[in-house]
Amino acid sequence: MRKVLSVLLILLVATSAMFAAGNTETTSSVAKIGVSMPTQSLQRWNQDGSNMKAQLEKAGYKVDLQYAGDNDIPTQVAQIENMITTNCKVLVIAAIDGSALTEVLKTAKQKGISVIAYDRLIMNSDAVSYYATFDNYKVGTIQGTFIRDALKLDSAKGPFYIELFTGSPDDNNVNFFFGGAMSILEPYIKSGKLIVRSGQTSKAQCATPNWSTEESQKRMENLITANGYGPKGNKLDAVLSSNDSVANGITNALVAAGYTKDNFPILTGQDCDKPAVKNMLQGLQSMSIFKDTRTLASKVVDMVNAIVKGSTVEINDNKTYDNGTGIIPSYLCDPVFATLDNYKALLIDSGYYKESDLAIN
């Protein structure tokens, strides 16, 4: 009897150990995904991060979502190092500086961790597996085309007066945003139909560090003073802005200079941030590119699923984005743009915003 009980006890212990081991194996088999976003100070990155986390968790993954302070590069590097140490299966990274992650990602490659560059291409790293973004050159061409059509550059006599703003020089997307817009606008500048009074037409001259609203406001204020722009001064017909945070600073400067909805220059933007949409409703911005973060997040989840399962990752561009180590296989989502005419269908009826989100106080 004593022998029987001993055998039963041994079997019970063994079974418990196997069960515990099985549970541990099940728990550890849930892939962990690291998501690194550049900042929480801009609305769009909050939405990107939350959409990504929600969709990845719904797909059954553990998610380590981190924001790098207010565009603090050392913080982002440290957070990515931690994600690598804790054995994330895939890293999804929206880089602050596209060239600042080369060293930290060497470790990711050594450990066999796949890296998806999210919306901003990570430069000079052969650890980057894929790139998920919107068609950023098309973003620029849409903005340039909007200005061309609004001013009727192909039929009106002119000349018309414009100033140019783009984003942060360390963001590779600027090459596409600004390049796309200038592919439309430059012929009119060369012909004299469009005049840039300041003479500032190069990417470096038009850049806005960190896509900062404060920096764009300062530059617009300086342009107004130096070139005599104003409702009762020299004419300013349009301002190209590559995104909304930059456009918001431009708007602040123009309003302070006396411009109103009745004489406001054409002003472009991107991201459909709430302040920019409210400015559109008040006649203080003309359009904004809508990049539905739900669409991009969904595409990244598809990529993660394929990587984890070892299946083929869907891409639709294998020639455009060279990060200095070669072409990065990419998936480009299609951008659209919002104006007063379609913002309700695009932003509210789609569930992206509630009507109350855009209420003007």
C-alpha cells in the first residue's frame, strides 16, 4: 500500500511539473512585439501608437509600446535596447532620426529580430526588414497639385506669391514630401508664374526642425517682416506646408499679422490633426492630407503575422526606398486629402473623429 501511494505521489508530482511546463511553454509562445513611437506631443503619434497596440493585441500578441519622451533620441535608443533584451520577436519603429539607430539595430539583427520601419525610413541599417508607410511622394504631389489648381496656374495671368515650408531635416520623408510638391510647383517658379519673395526654395532653407509649430511660427513671422507680407502689404497667395504641426505655426503668424478667413492664403497640411481641421473649419487652412492610421496599423499587423508565421510578407514597392544599405521592401498605403467639402465623410462618418472632437470653442 505504501509503495502504491509512493508511486501515485511520484506520478502526481510529475504530472504537475509537466502541466506547469506546458503552461510556461504556452505563455512563452505568445510573441512579444516592440512598438517604438517618437513622441506623445503630436496627436498623430498618439493615434498611431494606440491603434497599433489595439490591433496587435487583438491579433493575440503581447505589445511593448514606448514613446521616446519628446523626440528624445537617447530615450528611443534605450527603449529599443530594452525591447531587444526582453526578446521581442518583431520591432516596429517610427524613428526620430532616421540615421541614429544603426548601432542599436545591429544587436537586433544578431538576435534574429525582424525590424519594420514605420512611416519613417530607418537609414544606414541592414537590420531593417520592411518599411510600412503611405506613398509620401504622392503626398507631396497632392499638395502641390492643390496649390496649382486653387491658384489656376495654368490659366490665370499671375504672378502669384508663395512661401515654402517642409519638415525636419533628419526625417527621410521630407525628401519625398518636398520633392513631390516641388515636382508640381517648380516649373511655375522657374517660369515666373509663382514667385518666392524670400528666395528660400531649397529643402534646407525650408526645413522645420522637429516639425515644430514654434519653429515654423518664428520663420513665418520673419518672412512676414522681411518681405512686407500682410493684408495691406505685399501679396501672399499661398504657403506650402508639408504637415499640420508646421501649418499651425504658419497660421498663428498669419493671424497675428492680420489675415482672416476672407483673405487667408492657401495653406496645405498633412495628418488631419484636430487643431488643423478646426482651422480648416474657420477658413484658416485649406486642406490636409489624411493618412488613416488605422489603415497603416492594420497593414503592419498583417506584416507581423506573416513574419511570426514565416509566411510571405505582402509588399507593393520594391524599388523606391533605399536606406543606404539597399532597397527596403515596402508597403505604401494610398493618401487622400480633406477639405471643407469632404471632411465630414472622411473624418467623422468613418469614425476617425467624433463631431464633438472638432467643436470650436
